[in-house]
Amino acid sequence: MSTLIVPPRFCGPPVSGNGGWTAGELAAHVEHGCPEDHGLRWPPIRVRLSQPPPLAVELPVVSSDEGTTVVNASGPVARATLVDDVIEPVAPVSYADALHAETTYAGHTAHPFPTCFSCGPRRVEGDGLRIFPGEVDPAEGRRRVAATWTPHPSLAEDYHLYTGAEQRVSLATTWAALDCVGGWSEDLINRPMVLGQMTARVDSLPVIGVPHVVVGERVRSEGRKTFTASTLYGPDDTVVAVATHVWISVDPTTFG
């Protein structure tokens, strides 16, 4: 039986795991039948989070006909399954426009979880991802946000696992980069939310030191749920990874 640990570095709320990182780390346990890709490419995998992922706790990962599940004493924390979803990319944004959008990042003024690994402004360079999405195309009447991201050397995975000599980030970090940009396409200040479900396809793990653009878009809301999408672009608008999300509105003062 394999296990999963969420180190404190990868928190979302202060005392629980970042939803995207945790989901991506669990996705890495899913058998997907593409060994020739050396872990660089992953088909669509859906992860449903059932409770806040605890930090620094060794949790068993169990595989069954229902999927790959990480559990604790109170039951399932998250479950991952292979799916056949066709995930369409969010329309690209130029690097210059994404850089400008960052100047309007609402999280610099207020943030439900300011130490979040993905988007927390209190995380320093080389610690958190510091992805700060701001709104683009406000005149179009839709919520689309974008940010730049250059993976830091501190995120380097063992590149000997992959073909070529490039250092790349892990699958978990790739999912984390696709995570909060979706949430910020909604008004996270007045509608704080946490990730309830994420489905992602990774075409290539991001290369350390290469500038990327992350784009998120709000799709719709239904009660406490908000549906969003995100895309990670590399140079020349190359799609690196895509995702869809289901967010659940919460009271951040009581969420673990």
C-alpha cells in the first residue's frame, strides 16, 4: 500500500493542504497506461475532495474499482479516477497582458487564505508559487483572469525521471498552478471558496525557468457551487495543461 503526505509548505488554508497540490499528488498514484511518457504526460483525471487534507500526516492510498482514494481515520479525504472528459482550453492571454493583469490582483488587498501555496501574497519567492491572477477583458462581460508564472528552481523534480535534461516541476505542482486561478475568476473576497473537485489533463510538465501564462475563467454558479476552468500556457501559446473545477463557498474563519 502506498501513502501520501502533504508537507506544510503545500498548504491552502493555514492548517490544511492546497486542494490542487493534494489532488495532483493523488493523481500521480493513478495508473494511466502511458509508461512511455516517463510521467511527462497525463490523461484527464478527476479528483473529488471530501474533507480538508491534513498536513504532515502519512495517509494510506487505496486502489479499488471506485478509484484511487487517500483516507484518514474519519474516511476518504480525496478520490481520483480516470475520465474521458474533453477539456477545452481557456482562450490564451499574451504574456504582456497577463503581466498587466497581475497589477489588479484582488488578493493583494484582501485574501481568505493569504498563505496559500498557489496564490498567497504572504509566500515569498521560492516558497509559494505566487500566482496572482488579475482580470482581463472586463468589457466583454465575463470573468477571465490571468497571471504569469516562471517555475522556480526550488520546485525542480528529479529530471532524471524524464527524457531530456530539462528540470521540471512535479505533477502535484502543475495541478496547484491550475488551481487558484480558477477560483479568482470568481469574487473570492466576497465569496470565499475551497476546491471541491478538479479534473486536469497534463500535456507536458512545466519546465523550470521558462515563463508561462495561467488563465482562468468563470463558467457558472449554482447555490454554493461555482464552476470554473483554467489553462497553463507555455511559450508560443503552447497548451501545457488544462483543468476544470468545482468550488464550494465556505466561511474561511471556520475552515480547516
